[in-house]
Amino acid sequence: MELNRNGTIVATYELTPQVETIDRCVDLLLHEMTSGIQYYSTRNGAVMDRVCDHVPFVDESVRGEVVSVLGKEGGSYEVTFSLPAANVDARLGGLTNLWPIVAGEVFNFYFIREAHLLDLQLPHSFSRHYRGPAFGIRGIRARVNVDDAPLFGAIIKPNVGLDVERAAQAAAHLAEAGFDFVKDDEICVNPDLCPLAERVGRISRALDEAQQKTGRKMLYMANVTSDFAALEEAASTAVTAGAGGLMIDPFCTGLSAIDFLRRKFDVPIYVHRVGYGLHSLGRDYSVSYEVFTKLFRLLGADFSHVGGIWGGSANARQKVARYLSLLRNVEPGDDAYRETWPVVSGISMESMGEYHGFYGNDTLFLEHIDIYRSVSAARDKLAALKSCVIHSGAGGAR
């Protein structure tokens, strides 16, 4: 986990100004993120002023500074701000309080045509408050009894018509075939055809029965993505019914839902990223997925999606390599967090060898296979995938 050793909040953006000069834009933005600006309408348009120019009691301790402004091609600038850590209490406020500061008005102001939050470094107060993954790579390996190989998993999709019994049968097929992991589909929480408590309970029993045959217990992650008022109920229902872990989509629930589950339940946390494109892929305004990847690990993700590389450009590969580094690198000292498993979906026989060579053993590969047919079909596919791994002979980007 990358942290700022100077004890400040450091935010880096790519900004493209309009109407105002870059110096004026940067000055106004810095004051908005700290002591504030005021704006009002006139017949000649909006006028903005710094609050500190109108009141005598703005404390110097709340003001930040502009670290650098670097010009780029196309009229944009890479701008780095340093903001006082004292402005945000990690416990009462935390990332939820920080978010409107670093990802709020910067996307609204008339004088900024394009804004992209590229990087975010947090102070020690955040690293002391948030806990990182509870299990990490080593802890998950111990649970599934896989020492030095990638993990292979698949997805249960009740919304295609699986009732409770069929969902349990599909999970049992995967377990008996030798898969390590299975999870709910991201859109399935508590549908009428396959309710959460019944689904988790029946799948859990099926996996226990499969364990009697194979000697290995598959890890099952139940999707509990819910309104925050119902999140604890959903998670408690899943854990009580026998789920091996909990899946959450923070782009739907909010980032703090990861930390909430991490603190409340002693099971692995799987972070999905459905909806990330709305935040990270915008042409004019966006938050880099590197920022989210960093925060997911900080908040407690044992598993986190990183995206695929098949057919991708060199730039895409560099980005994914960066995500892998953010999830796996362990810094020395008190702020070191356990590593998070990167998750890659959409693998195939054609891509598996290259994927393993790039991602390495400490990766969860999710296969979209015909899991509803038979144990033998799942076993044959898994054997073929593992054969590709053996022949790739690479340790990957670890």
C-alpha cells in the first residue's frame, strides 16, 4: 500500500483549464479543497473568490499547497496538491469525508474543461485506521490448500434460471471437478427463485458433501451488495448460512462498505468492480482505477478485479501491471498490508498460457464455462487450463 510519508494527503490530477489561466484554476481549486471559495452570479457571469480574502480568521494550518504544475501536450497539466491531514479525521469522516475534497467540485467547476484524478497518497492516520485484507494471499491459500499455483474459479448465475437446488448442483460439480473457488453473479443477491439464505445454505451443504469426496473445501463467496441499511443483515444471513466469504460492489454501496464488512465479519472479502467504467473511463472527467485499486486493498479486499490483457495495447498492459503491483507489493514497516488476490475473468484455452505468464501464480482466474452440465465437463476444462499453466512456465508479473 503506497502511503505518503510526509503525513499529508497528496492528490495528483490531469487538468485542462478553460476561461481562466492554469495558475488561477490551480489556486481556486486548492482553496476549494481546503479553506473554501465562494461564487455568485452576476450579469457578466459567475465570479469566484477565495474565502480567505474575505474573512480574517482562516487558520494557516488548514491551507494546503501546490506541489507542482507540469505542462502536457494538448493543453493539459499534471497538477499535484498537498493537503493537510488534519483536515480529515480518519475515524470520524474517513475516506467518505475525503472523497468530496479530492473528487468533488474539481469535476464541476466552469473553469476546468477536463479533470482526471490520477493518484492519491494517504497519510499514516489512514493506514493506522484501516486494516487492509484480513486474509490476503497466504491466508486464502491456507483455506483452499493450494500452495504454489493459481486459483481457478467460476460464477454461479441464478438469474439465468437456477433455483436453489440447481445452483447447489452447479457448485458441487465445480467442487468435485477440483475448482478452488466459486462466487455469486454480481446481479444476484436475493431473487425470488434463489433467495440468499436458502441459496447459501444449500450450496454450503453441497460443498461439505463434495469435500467428503475430494478432501478439499471450495471457497464460496456470497453476494451481499445491498443498501447500507440492510448490508449487515445480508452479510449476517450469508455468513450464518455457511458462506465462506462475502462479495461486495463498492461502486453501488460506497467504498466504506468494504471496511464495514472487514470489521464486522471474520471472512474473506471479494470486491467486484461492476460500474467502475462510469467513474474511471470518462473522456472528460474520471478517477483512475489505480486510485480505486489502492483503496480497495486499504479497506480490506482479499480479492479485487484487475481486468484482462488479451488483445490489449501496451498501455493497457502497463495499467494492469500497475494494478498488480498495488495489490501485491508489501512495504516494510508498520504500514505493510497483506496482499490482495488480483482477479481475472474471461479466460479461455487460447489465452490461458499468456495470461499465466503475465499475471503469475498469485492470481484468481475465473472461467466462464458450462458449469451446469456435469462434473466430467468441468474436470476436463480445468485439466486443460492447468495444462496451459504448466506449459507457460512463467512466474508472471508478481
